[in-house]
Amino acid sequence: MTHRDNAGSVGSLKFVTFLVALSPVLLLLGARVQLQDNGYDGILIAINPQVPENQNLITNIKEMITEASFYLFNATKRRVFFRNIQILIPATWNANNYSKVKQESYEKADVIVTNWNGVQGDDPYTLQYRGCGKEGRYIHFTPNFLLNDDLIAGYGSRGRVFVHEWAHLRWGVFDEYNNDKPFYINGQNQIKVTRCSSDITGIFVCEKGPCPQENCIISKLFKEGCVFIYNSTQNATASIMFMQSLSSVVEFCNASTHNQEAPNLQNQICSLRSAWDVMADSADFKGSLPWKGSELPPPPTFTVTQAGDKVVCLVLDVSSKMAEADRLLRLQQAAEFYLMQIVEIHSFVGIVNFDGKGEIRAQLHQINSDDDRKLLVSYLPTTVSAEAETSICSGLKKGFEVVEKLNGKTYGSVMILVTSGGDEHIGNCLLTVLSSGSTVHSIVLGSSAVGNLEELSHVTGGLKFYVPDKSNSNSMIDAFSRISSGTGDLFQQSIQLESMGENVSPYHQLKNTVTVDNSVGNNTIFLVMWQTSGPPEIVLLDPTGRKYYMNNFIINVAFRTASLLIPGTAKPGHWIYTLNNTHHSPQALKVTVASRASSSTVPPATVEAFVERDSTYFPHPVIIYANVKRGFYPILNATVTAMVEPEIGDPVMLKLSDDGAGADVIKNDGIYSRYFFSFAVNGRYSLKVHVNHSPSVSAVAHSVPGSHAMYVPGYIANGNIQMNAPRKSVRRSEEEQKWGFSRVSSGGSFSVVGVPTGPHPDVFPPCKIVDLKAVKMEEEVTLSWTAPGEDFDQGQATSYEIRMSNNLQSIQDDFNNAILVNMSKLKPQQAGTREMFTFLPKLFLNGLEPDGETQESHRIYVAMRAVDKNSLKSAVSNVAQVSLFISPNSAPVLGRDSLIMKGVLIAISLIGIICLIIVTAHYTLNRKKRADKKENGTKLL
């Protein structure tokens, strides 16, 4: 073990001991939603700055949560309720004696309230990007949903809708309806409506009123204009994940009421498990007993807070370690870019540096012009200290001192901490940092930083980044570019279009193309950085053919940067830059391009990169995500590439996918993902994502992803059809994207421990198959799925193992003893390839008895796993199901076309039989006549 490992272990142990001692404080100050004594605390509901001020929004939010709390309490059998809620009001609203924010921000909210950016539609939904039983990203409500009482008829009361969405967000259950597959054929070969529970009743309604089922389902297709309308009065009490609007629905589907046959996301993603079964496995349910006594819990309490002025302090390390590997130079370049481009107008910014002690370099200055930005740049540190010691606590305390001068408090402020991180005494100021109400974003340089440095960011809700000591790495600027105001106002935020760095040989060049699309173009800046004293030769070509040269750029000789701010709105199209290294030795050349939205009404395309968890232990993989969208609409068919930089070694490039396979749970939701497990060393890894989209392929999806609350078209009440107003469409007309677009985003950093030194055996199995489907075609069953890899979702597996059973519980709990299907002739293809396999199930089902159903209903369950060359096996896939061996008496309900065809065939058969009888009789009669004539002739002779 190295000296660093020893020191890090001792420091980490002391720090963990300190965290344990402070655990109650951490729960209150450093965490988000907490469940204590059956009540949820710390739920944050945030209103977007683009939403016009309306006090009724606050009133209706309070009423919604209050109703939801009691409804949830009863639906969970007295287990959980909502205790403390925070409502975050944007700074764009008038001050009204609201509390001041601490570490809350729009981007950290559990529930967001915002419009669809001009597109009509009010579906409440939850963004879910992980698997069954995993928490979602956020719940989204539109202001109109919260204000317009006319929508209650279609969605149900707002409190019930909130519980539906909360179950998505908190417990990772999915919708039990399916608008794309409104009916299915059940195990008895009967056509059924997709619902849960199946006890919920209703009738088919055509254009002119009630109609028989065969009028709506023709040749297994649902006729346009037909809907299934449910009775407003029901006896069924489940399920909230199907139709929360029904007054009788007061609970979630459990094992006895769950409809396993319905083709919905809950069955697909959760392998036919009921919502209640999934919830029962959650930490919330396992860690809490039902509420004692017979009384109801108290109603929720609400705290309304308002975002104030944006206050930022740069806390910069200038210890002697910053002289290593051009760390100070790269810090200067990135901080200059942040001050000149990233930080929003009207923000207050101060600057502090530290070594063994802290020093204030610039008190707070409000940014109202470029001159204010340039003034702040002049206060950036220019030299490093001779002192090797670093005291991060001293730097942070000076930062708090700076921001306190604005209004006497540090609440809501942001500290951007940049350090080489050799301080072992961070725990000394942890309580001060927590109680400050400030958010700490940490940027760690080099491999000598203590292992627990990022805990300051974790407990304050800040971002954390790692910058390797590589001259051609742009990680420092990428980190600063990711740090936004957190208000949720996309139209004010800087958007990174390009981030490129290479070591360029003498008299060679770095050349690339940047796409400026129609949605951006304001405040577009090209920043060029170099390593030695001699700048490169710069040529920039815009889409019209105009060239910009070195004399058009603003040069900062000390920081070795050249920047060009395009006046007005940059022309959309391809911008080509060329950097010629005219120096006599190799040097690192780097380029960053950023811009802002070109319109205040059309949201730009954005990418948010992140990982599932920020630390892992070998060999557990890290899942990398990139959410690519325009407004709230996912962008499809993009080329998304993750670059992962370790502390030592070359970066790893990884293509992310949105195909609903492997690490990606839901196809075409705009969230691209992939497993990362190429761990070279222990330590920190930096993540950056590049997105490119060609104009030749379809881009924006026509609907918003996520799990939506069901809008009911109408009800049957007292025998009368009562239709609701047609649901407003959330589809959008796609604008022509002539140029495509490019985006870059830092995904922060994560750490890995336990990586063995030297070669190690294969420990990575194929990934779980999550999209297995089964379709019955006459006597055969066809399975389809996406091929996993040799290692998770990379490479090519060696073989498959498919098993089936007529008992769901058996195949879920005892896969190894289910019936094995012979598929030795099927060899796995490359990961990501669509696979198909057809077999005759009757060859494997001799002697099987149906599972609690009639002899006409033989439902089988199929699951599979992949095996690699070292016999490592994937987790068992999702469970697919199919019905077999249908008796003649239980044929599916025939549509009118089928009945006509059947009648025609019967008539033709009857005519044929009659013709055959006539021909036979005619032949027999003629033969008899000939025989009689012959006999008569003989007699005459």
C-alpha cells in the first residue's frame, strides 16, 4: 500500500467517524426526502421562473398535498404520509415575506411546476429512467393542471393524481394502463380490456353510443372512434396505478388483485409483479411499521421559500501544489471563461484564495456588464504560494465572510471550491458548512486529493468534479461550464457546444467543425487555449464563408487564451476552426465553444450527463446516463458518446444507447445509457458526454416520456354516457432542423475502490435482458429480445439459457428448475442486436397441469439468461408470458369481417358438398341405365 493509500485510509476513517457522530445533523441538513416515524420530510416542490405569478398555485399545491397525504396513508395501510413540504417560489415573483432558500434549488426539486414551453397539454407525469423498484427523477405538473378545475373530471382529484405519481417517483412502479394496447387476448382466449384490476367494469362506446364488442375490435385491431368507457360506480378498490380517478379505487393492486396478463409497463418492467409487491420491498416499507393507534396523522406543514439574488464565491487553492502540471494556468483559463461567459447576468460574485490560510481577493461585485466581468477576471490569482499546506476550511470560511456582507447571511449562496485537496482536516468545518445554507461545488485537481473531499458537496447538494493532470484535458472548463444558477431557466443558461483538446505536434493543426443550430446563437463565444508562451495561428470560418483571424480575438497573454464573442446572434450552420501550432515544440491546444438560446420562447436542445451513483466497489459497474431533450421532449437518434478519464491512463470512449436494452430501461425516452466497468485504477474518474445529431434523421419525439396519470375520456353514470372534454394533445409540430446540433456536458466525477493491481480474471457477466417478449403464432411461440454482451452490454455472449413454466412464482424464485428449452443452435449475436427464436412449446409441456385455471387455459411463463465464455451468467431476464392450447369452445370473439368470411367459407363448402352429391347421383343413375339396356339386349338375342 502506498503512502497515499495509508494517509487516505486514516483520513477517511476519521472523517467517517465524524460523520457518524453528526448523523442526526446530516439527516436534517444534508439529505433530501427522509422518512421518519411514518412521515416524509423535506419534499421540495419548485415553480419555474417562466411561470407567471399566481398565488392560487401555492394554495392549490397545499390542498393537493394535504388530500394526497390522507389518501396515501390509507392506500399504504397506515404506513406513510406527508409531514413537511417545501414550496420554492422563483425570484421572478414579488417578495411576500417568504423564507429565504438555503440549499434548495429548482434543479434539486422532487416536483417541478412548469409549462410545456408553448405546447398544449397538461398530463402530470414522472420521469422514470431506472428499473423496477428504483426512484425516478422528478414529478412534473403544469400550472394549468393545478389551476383548472375542469381537468379534475378527466384525471381525478389532484391529491389522488399526486399519490399515483409519488408511487412512480418513490417506489419505481409503473402504469397499469396502455393507450397503445387497449385490449389483449387472455388465457381463456377472450378479448379483454387492458386494466388492473380486471374487476373494473365498463362498456364499449362507438361514435353513436354503446355498441357490442365486435363493432370495436375487427381482425384484432381497435377500430378508430371506439373507446371503452368505465362505470363511474364500481365495486373494485384497485388500482391507483391504473385509474386513480375512480371513487372506489383506494388501494394499489396486490398479488390477489393484480392482472398479470395485461400488456402494461408494470408487468413488462417488473416481471408481472404487482405494484404492492414492489412497494413492499422498498426501504420505506421494510423500515417502517404501520402507524400506531386509530387516529389519522396530522396534516402536512408547508414552508414557502423564495430564491434570492444569485451569490457565488470562487474559493481557489493557491498552495504550492497548484504549480504542478499547469494546474494554476488551467484554473485561470477556466475561471476566466466562467466569469466572462457562464455566470448569469445580475449575479453577485466574489473571489477568495487559500493555502494554509484564506485571503479575500475580491468582495462581491454584481455583474451588469462586460466591464464588471473583466474587473472580476483581474482579481483572479496570478501566482502560487510557496506554502504546501492547504486549509480548505480557511478558504470556505473566508468565502462565507464575503457573501455575508450582502445581506448578513450565507443562505442560498454557492461556493465553487477548486483545490488540489491535500487537507486532512475537512471534518473540522463540516458542521459550519452544513449550517451555512450554502451549496458547495467541488473541483478536485490531480490524484493527491484526500478521498473524502467531495463529502462537502454531497451533504450540501453540490456537484463534484475531477480534473486529471493532463495538459490536453478540458475537464476544468467542462466543470465550470456545468455549474449553472440552478433556477431552471434554460433561456438564461450558457450551453456548451464544443470541448476539444489535443497535443499537437510542431507545425501541425487541430481542426474541427462546430454546429450552431437555430435554437442557440446569442452570446456565442469561441475560446482557444494553449500551453506554451506562443499562441497558435487561428482561422475560424463561419457558415457564410467569412473568416476570423487571430487579430479578431481578444488575447490574454498571461492566461494564454484567445476569445472571440460573436456579435448579435451567431449564424446557424457549420463553423470550422483551424489551430496551427507554429511553435517549435509540441503543445496542448484546446477549444471551447458556448452559446445561449436565440429565442425566449423556443427552448434549446440540452444534455444532462450523470451517473447512477458516485462511488462503486469493483467489480460493480457504474451506469452512465445522458438526458438529451429539447424542452421536455426527448431527442431521438442522436449520437451520444461518453468520455471517461481516469486518474492514470488514457480516456475511455463509450457510445450510449436509447434502445430499451441493457442499462437502458425505456426505449426512445431521450435518456441514453450504458454500463461502464473498464476500471484501470482505483480513484476518481471524470465524465464528459458529447452529443451530435444529424439533420438527416428524425430528432424530437412527438410526446413527452415518463409515466403519465391516466386521462379518462368519460364515464357511464346511471346508464348515461358522460364524456369528458377531449384531452389536449401534448404532441408538437417538429421544426425543420437544417444543420443538426452538437452539445457537450460534464457529468461530474465518480470514484472506484477495490480494483486489483495487475491482470485479474473475468468477473463481468452479460447484462440482464430486460425486453424479452413472447408472441404465439398458431402452435409456435416466437421470443424476441436485445442481445447482451460478453461483459454486460459489450461484446458477444457465448450462449443462452431459456426456461419456461406454467407457474409464475416458480420461474421467478426457482429458475434453475424450470423446464429447459433446447436452443443449442442459436448463437448470440453482438450486443445490441435484435434476437428472435421460435419453438414449439408442446414438445416441452407434456404432463404439465394448468396453474389454477381451466383446462382450456394454459398460460406459460418464459425467462432467460445469457452465459459468457467463462460460464458467468447474467441475471434472469424479465418474465414474458403467452397463452397456449386453446380449446375449440373458447375461440376468441370474432369480429364482423371474420364472421362474414366464416359464413362465406361455410356456404362454399355446402355448395361443394351438394354439387358432389348431384354428380355422384347422376353418375350412378347413368350407370344403372346402361346396365339395364345391356340386360334387355341379351334377352332379345
